[in-house]
Amino acid sequence: MRKLTYSSHLIALILISGLSMVFAQIEVNAQDNNAEKWLNKMADAVIEPGTEVETLTTDIEQTVISPMGDITLSGTSTVNFETGNQSAVLETPQGKVEVIIEDGEGVQKVGGREIPMNGVQLQQVETEMERNYVNVARNKDSLDAEFLGMETIDDTEYAKVKINFTVPVTYYLDTETALPDMITFNQFNQQTGSEVEVQVKHSDWRTVSGVTYAFSIESFAGGQKAGSGTVKSLTVNE
């Protein structure tokens, strides 16, 4: 009788263990489905269904907050999401700067001189384009994404979706609009020698040629405001 009882307990433990694994897998699949669901919603909110987006050109004015004071930059930039090529013409306190990135190589033109961009600079530009929500919307089906649950901030409920890029990024999607009102990621701070959390907040959403884009941007590093930007105009596929 004791042997039978022991065997029964063993079988029960095996069954419970197996069920636990099944339930855990169901939960993982549910989270994956939520990530897929919210990415699809975001994609449709950012790019109207049926709209093809290859390039975006923005005319923007930015303020960068630095230890030496605020720095104002303005100009136009074009991103080609198909090729990864980018170009920009910026007015800076030091004069006009032109940036051209083609076929994985980049150059800055300053005061008649051409200065090649190094690997670190090119990686930063590539990472920035990778986490752009328009790029995410275009490539939603091929991304490694996780659903992190819901969070309410200032009376607005957000669905949090983490995308495992080279530098993982968490997108806070407004549950009413599915737009990414905020993204967060970690970035190395050369001044402190450690990583800090960066928050980029998007607002003043406007739709141009089938693309809904944030015309106001604020960035924070380690809880401190790091900069802001205002988009003056947006052009799609021109």
C-alpha cells in the first residue's frame, strides 16, 4: 500500500509539473500575442494601411542642453528606410554642417573640409534610425518583441512593448491611439562613465501623406532634460 501511495504521489507531481510547464507556455504565447497585437496597432496608427513609406524628410529645430549651455540647431534631414542612407544640412553655432551617409560610410562637410565619420558615429546614427517608430511600423513582422504589461502615467494608460534591437527599446503605446508617446532605452554617458536611462517623449501628432508623426519631441537622460525639438514640416517619399 505504501508503494502504491508513493507511486501515486510521484505521478501526481509529474502531472502537476507538466501542467505548470503548459500554463507557463500558454502565458508566454499570450504575451507574444499581445506584443504582436500592439505592434500591429501601432503600425496602423503610424502608417495608414496601404501607404508605402521609403523616405522621410523633416525640417526641424532642435535645442541640445549641455554643460556649456543650450545649443540650437536647425535644418533638414532625409532618411531612406529602404537603403539606410541619410543626409542632413544643419545650421549650427559653428556654421553649416552637411552630413551624408551612403552604403555604410559617412562624411561630414564643415567649412569646406570633409571629415569621415568613424564607426562609433555611424553606429549611433544606425541605432537611432533602427528605433525610429516609422521604421518599427515598416518592419513589425520581423521584430523580436515582448509585451511588458500596462502602466498608467498621468492618467493615460500605456501598453509597454519592448523590442530587442542591439540596444533594446521599450515603446509606451497610448491604449486609445496606439501611438508611441514615449520610448525608453539605456545609453552610455561618457561624462559619468555609466549607463543612464533615456526617455524620448513624442507629442503634437500630425498626419502627412499617410504618416502620423510627432511634431514635438523632448528627451531626458537620467531624469534630467537633455533637449527638445520642433518639426516645422514633414515630407514623405520625395
